[in-house]
Amino acid sequence: MRRRFTIGSAGLLVDVADAGGAVATGAIPPGVLGTLGAAPASAAPASSSAAIKTAAIVRKTVVAAEDLDGTLGYAGDRSVAAGSPGTITWLPAAGSVIKRGGRLYEVDGSRRPRLFYGARPLWRTLDADASDGFDIQELEANLKALGYAPKGMKVDRHWDAKTTTAVKRWERASGQIRDGIVELGDVVVLPGAIRVTEVVAKLGSGVGPGAPVLSATDTTRIVTVQLSATRRALLGKGDAVSITLPDETEIAGHVQDIGRVATADQNGGAATVPVTIALDNAAAAPDLDQAPVTVHAVTDTHADVLVVPVEALVALREGGYAVETVDANGHRQYVAVTLGLFDDGLVEIAGAGLDAGQKVVVPA
């Protein structure tokens, strides 16, 4: 896990009494101390006639954020199993996206199970003799969504003549025997469209009912983060985040779900909970699977604070920090400051008499 603080629209103020304390609390990034000028509090500023470089104190809203390692991928694990015995004669390629009505695989050169959407798998042969049931309603809903329902067909649990007409229209369009019967193995019901991740069965191999054929995921793009279980409160459901993609572009997202079951690392590391992040504009994400990304999670916000470039800080010998201000007449003086957020070359400060627009000395 990496840590980043962002100057943007909010912030976290950290008071430090001395250089060592500042580094220990994380207020000052490692390496910054070596770049700061040092001066005793009693020292007079350098001559105002010397050529100096200045920067303006700026008032901004500051955001405190943490960088979390994430993985861009697809939601949900799905599996497709054979519904009838036979020899596999066609298989889709890994990476293929199969939508409602699409063929999933082929058995014996003619049986081509189709994908229907729903909550329950089909468990019986369906035809005009079938008793009322939820599976009939599920079948009718799919036939209607695919455009095969005749005018006036009701989507309910009862099979009637219009249901038979819809089934025969679907059978004709998909190259099946037009008998008005939906047998086990003709349809595979899953919650939605799938993206094939692995072709489990082999072309030419024999399969029986229940044998695995394909492994897949949903087509929904998500980012997952394995968050330390002790830091579960860092994120809340619905929290907005930004995500840096492998090409360094950023997209927006929000926390969709935070797991409740902690899992220990196989190497004995700290237990983590899975965090699922939905993308606000999934179309902006590249077509990558298991790609590393960085999730920027806002942890606090402070509005209307003062910031200066980090190099404007002066480390005082007796401890603490100051900035050297320059007025309109070129007069320079040190003003003690407490430090807040560091990021992108800026640091949040607070000090007596300081305000936006004042000039501070920075190294030339």
C-alpha cells in the first residue's frame, strides 16, 4: 500500500514540533529535510538587495487521500456446464462476449445451447404439457426480450399457445428443430451477459451433463482492492474515488461493496477484506483484465487553507519550521509555521499574520 496526499479540494492538518517528529508522523516525506534551508530563529533575513526568487502563498481546499493498490477486471465468476451428453464440436475463444440469445458451445454438430438471462437454471423439459412454474415465466421473458413473442403473449407462469409460437419462432431463427419443445441442454440460464475467461472443455472431447465447458465473468468492469481488515473504516459504501489506469489516465469510481469476511494472506501477511469499486464511466476503461491500477481514496477534507511550495520551508535550529516572507518594500522576516499536508511540491501551513497573496522566499 502506498500513501499519497493530494492538494485539491480538502485536507488534513498535522502539527509538528520538530523535524524528527514531522518525519515520524509522516507529515514530511522522507528526503524533504535535506532540501530545506536552516536558520536560527534569531537570525536576520538576508539582505533585501540580494536577488531572490519568491512564490505567493495560496489559499486552497486540500484533500487528504491514500493510494491503494487495486486490480482492474470484471465482476462475478460464472461457469457454463454441459446440459446434455455428446461430443464438443465448437467452442468460443477466450475473451469472447456472449449476450442473451448467443450460442455458448456446440455438441454433436447440431445442438447449440443458447444463453438466457435469469435467476434460476432450467431443470425440466418445457412444452405445452408442462405445469405452471417460474421457469416458464423466465423462458417467456427471454423470448419476449429477443423479439420472438407474438402479440398478446403474457409473461407469466403458464404455458399457452402463444408460448408455443414464441418457442417455434426462436427455434427457427436459431437453426433448431421447430417442435415447440425446450429440452435440458437447449438453454443455459445466467444472470446476464458473460465474457469467456477460459475454455475448459476440449474440442472433440466427450461431455456429460454437468461437465464444465466454459469459465467466465460478467461483462461489468470493476476494480478490486484488498484492504487491510484493521483499516476497513478507511472506505465507506458510496465513497467517491479516482483511479489511475496503467496508461496514467484517471477515471472516477465509487465504492460499491466492502467485504465482511477477512482472508489471511497465504504468506502469513495481514488479513484483508475485498473492496469492490464500480466505474462511473466503464467505457473509459481499457479492455484489460487483472491490470494493476492505483485507487486514490479521500480520507479527509479541509477547506480554505494556506499552501506554499515545499522549498519555501526553513528548518529552525531550535526545532520547527518557518517561512521567509517578503513585503512590498523588500523587507524580509521569518514567520514560524505549523505544517499540514504535503503533496505535489506543496505544503499546507498555518502561521501568525500569514495570508494568501503574501510572498515567500524560495531557492533560486
